[in-house]
Amino acid sequence: MWAGKVWCTLQLVFFALFPGRAGEREIEPEGASRCTPQKTRAGMQRLLNSQGDLQYFFPDCLSIAAPAVLFRLKREGFSRCTVQASQDGLLVQGRR
């Protein structure tokens, strides 16, 4: 269990600090959706909902990944960015 959380956290930090090429935008349903670190690889703008909001939950990620995620969001032009950590993972929110 602990090794899985560490691996998920390392992936999220890596993809936040070293994003790949931008891909097509994915429209997601309203509310926080579960997301894997691999979905962030092509940039966070892909994960916007129809109102320009970003709200995703990364299960099993540790709070140490929060600064890297916030860095990526600000770098991509998001505002009102927050990351809330819980035992279950990270809730990431932002607005474009």
C-alpha cells in the first residue's frame, strides 16, 4: 500500500514538472473526477470542464506532490489554484 502511494506521488510530480506535448482537450463531467497521474502528461488544460474549471482527485497521492502540481497549474495560466490533501489523495482545483 505504501509503495503504491509513493509510486503514484512520484509519477504525479514527474508529469507536473516535465509535461509532454499538449493533446486534445477532454471534456469531463461536472464535479471532481478521479484522475491518474498519466492523464496530466499532456498538460492540465486538457482536463477542463465546459465552464473552464479544473477539479480532479488523484487517489493515493501524497501531499508532497502539491507544490509541483500548483507549479504546473500556474505555469499553464490557471488562477485560484488549490490542492487539498487527505488520507485518500489530492483534490486539485483551478480556474482558467
